[in-house]
Amino acid sequence: MTQPPPYGPPAGSPIAPSYPAYPAPPAKPPVRVWDVVLTSVLLVLLGVLALIVSFFGFFLAMASDPCGVRDCSTELIGLGMLTAVGLPWVVLLAAVAVAIVMMLKRRIAFWIPIVAVPLVIGSWFAGAFIASAGVPTG
């Protein structure tokens, strides 16, 4: 009995393999240390801002002060206060999550907390708008 022929071209043969040569996958970009540090510092500052804005959200409960002589909607005032107290933390958590994903993908992420600052501040104004809708004018 004869042995089957070996697989592939014989050793030393000038025949190229029949499969195409694929390029190597692109290397990940290097970690930008300055971006990680700056993003971390800005996220901590965003947390401090969220704490301050949330604290001032509790003052929206004072929108119910004229409700002794007027017919007010305490539900809207309470919803406005909860919006101003809770929404900054939601924005902060979303900014932290997006920044972490961006840093894991090694993309520049320092701009995410900067974009979140007006959203945190705007959350107080949204709560104030809702709370003021519960107090009739005139």
C-alpha cells in the first residue's frame, strides 16, 4: 500500500498558498493619559455641580408658600421639585457611563462632562418651570 500524498505543496516548492493574504487587524490607538485624567477630573466636578443643583432643587418647595390664599397644584410643585433634585443625578450617571465607554474604546472623552454641564443646570430650570406651573398667577 502506498501512502497518500502530503497535504499542500511539497517542501521547497515555489507555489504560493491558494488563500488570499488578509491584512493584520488595525492596532488599537494608544491610551491618552491626559484625556483619562482630564475626563476624570471633569466628571468629579460635574458630580459637585450635580450636588449643588440638586440642593437648590429642594428650595422649589417654597413655590407652595402662596398656596394659603390661592388654589395651587401641589402635585405639580412636588413633581417640579423632584425633577430639579433627581434629574441632575440622571444626567451625571449618563455622562459617566458614556465617558467610560468612550475611554474603553480609546476615543477622546473629555468633552462629555463639558456637554453635560448645561444639561445639569437646565434640569433645575426644567424643575422650576414645572413647579411654577402649579402656582396660578394673579
